[in-house]
Amino acid sequence: MKSELSNKPRVAMVVTRSLSEDSSISRVRILRTIREMFEGEFDTTVFRVRNVVEAGRAREFIAASWMFCVGMASLRFVPLQCALFGASSVIAELTRQIADGRYDVVYLDSVRSLGLLRSLHKRRLKIRVVVDFDDLMSRRMEIMAENRWPVSLGYLQNKIPKSIRNAVEGWLSGAIVKYEARALRCVEKEICRNANAVVLVSPAERDMLRRRLTPDADADVCAVIPSRRVVTSQICVRAPYRFVFIGSDIHGQNKLSLEFLVDLWREVRPSAPLHIYGRQKSSWPTVRNVHWCGYVEQLREVYSDDSIALLPALRAGGIKTKMIEAWAYARPVLANPTAFEGLEGLESRGYPLVVSESAWASYILSPEAYQDNLRCAAEMGNSFVREELSMERYVAQWLQIMWPRENSLDCGEEVGAC
């Protein structure tokens, strides 16, 4: 079925967050890119499914609570983040609009679209359904539980009463994270049974999800690394060097990295400065040559010609987009092996700055001794972004997932493929 007016497939793009939010949020930027791509290639309508907190009506909260309780009683556990977007009246109205619109393809944003997917599945519409997981959320919750990181309410933080927020992020946090990890595993499998395609950012997490699935899962599980425009291909690695790190300590991964870097500067006392960018929640100790620069609008301020980006990823999970970002600015990145998860193709080509974090001291103390490695790393990273993460490649991958040629997907194993 195609639109009679445009002769293009009709796509309903359903998102769970506003696309007008702060553009510094990477997921919002990715969703905007996907929307623009769909609007250029398909006859696209964007729908927004609001959560019960935003709806602010008692009946929506009761409906979401009922969805959660029914899941508990039937042992079809519903993650809290799915229940938040499970208000029956909202789901019913979206289902009606999609059914009446006679769409060819529905794009669903994240596992939080579970309620709408179930509703569409019950209607048995002849429609292709693609669910964009982004990250493998069950794994993220498992990592949080393992490290005892608290729940972060994110953009909902200012919309929830303080007493509830304190409980969720405080004494209830551990139990919530463990429950979410278990429930999300079940839901991810359910979605793979009822959708035509499921998309992840990381090829490593794509493979992990494939191994978990049962034989009745029909979805094509794919990985599409977000595209990144090369800002400059002029390789200029200039001493005297400074080291840079971007990240807020609100996120557990970043906090571990920051603790490692601050301790490293305290112990080895390098002459090269460390400039840390991003909004920080905690109070950090004063350490010689460690500078806290806060949030900056222009990344050019971060990736100057004398900058070496650092990425000590002390826990695995997802694609490290800040590494890709630095390469787009033709900057070298010193990273440990864990940081290359999902980008193993580049590591296997001999990227020269894959170094165990336990061996970083010599690089920090004498970066000039690694001048050739720094330049080679900047060149390899920049080429990788230009060749593997181009918008043309990104669009081609998404078009094949949304409207596959001859109803089959090329599920090759190279980086960025299905």
C-alpha cells in the first residue's frame, strides 16, 4: 500500500518524547535526524504518545497502574517505564488514528511503546512495525543494579512531586532497578515476537539480543550506528597538549570515568592539563591541573588543535558517541578496550590508542613521545566517521529496514549493518 497522492509509503512515526527538547540530549538529536530522513523519503506523520505524568489526569494514572498490576498478576511483567506510557485512552486513540490513516509502516520509539505495540497487534493490521530500541535497556538496568547506581528520572524529574522523586531515586531505587532489568528482558523478547524489525545502536548489543531470543521471535534484529558529519578532515595534532573529557557525573558511567581521571591526575601529577566539560552534580576535590569547565555550546571550544580526548569506559554498554564526536573534529582519542564495544571493526584495523586504563600514566605524562600514534589515531578515526558513519549510509540502512527491497533485509555482520 502506498499513498495515492505521493506514491510513497505512508509512515506513522510515534515518539515518546518531545522533539523540541534540549538539543544537547543525544536521543533527541537522533530522533530529529530520523524524522527529517523519513520526511524526505516517505509520506510521514509524527505522533507523540504522552506519559501519564505529562497527561496529569487521574484516569490515565489509574489505567497505567492497572496495566502494571495486570502484568504482575499474569507474570507478564511490565516495566515501570512502559506503564508510564500505557494509559489506555491514549493508546486507544493512537491506535484508531493509525488504523484510520491506512499507514504502511509504523515506527515506534523505544521499548516504552509496548502498550501501543500490543494494541496494534490485537487489531491485526496489515502494517509493518519497526521498533527502535536505541540501547538495550535491560542491559543498562543490569549494569545499574550491579553497580548500585540510583534511578535517574531524567526529563521527568521536575514533573514529579518531590516526595515521590526522593523515594524513587533513594530508598526504592535498588528494588526498581532490579525489577526493571527483569521485566525489560521479558518485554524485549515480546517485542521481537510481535514486530517486523527491531533496531539497536550497537552491533554488540544486537548480537546479545539475538542470542537471548527464542525461535518464535520473527523480528529482524538490526544495528544502525548514528551518522555523524565530519566537521573537519584537517589533521593537526599540536603540542603543548591538553587532555579533554566530556560528561556529566549524573550518569554512573561518566562518574566512574571522572573518578578515574581525577585520581590519575592526583597520583601522577602531569604537566599537561585536564579540561572536563559538562554539568556536574557532585562537588569534586581540587586537583592540580584539573579544570572544571562546565557546559559549553560550541564543541569547537573543546576540540582545539592541542586537544587529546580521553575515554576510560569502566563499564561496557552501547556506542560511545563522544569518541565518534572527537574523531569528527579530527582529534585523537585515547581509550581503553571497553570503550570500543560496538566499534570493534576500527579496533581490529590497528587503531593505535587502544590502551588498558592501567597503562595510561606514560601517555598522560609524556604525550609528545606518542606524536605519531596521536596523528595516526586522528586520521583513522576521522576516516572511519567519513566512510562508515556518513548520512548516505545511515539513510540507506534505515530505508532498507523501514521499506525493505523484496521484503528481505541484508543482515550482514559488518559494523552498522543489520
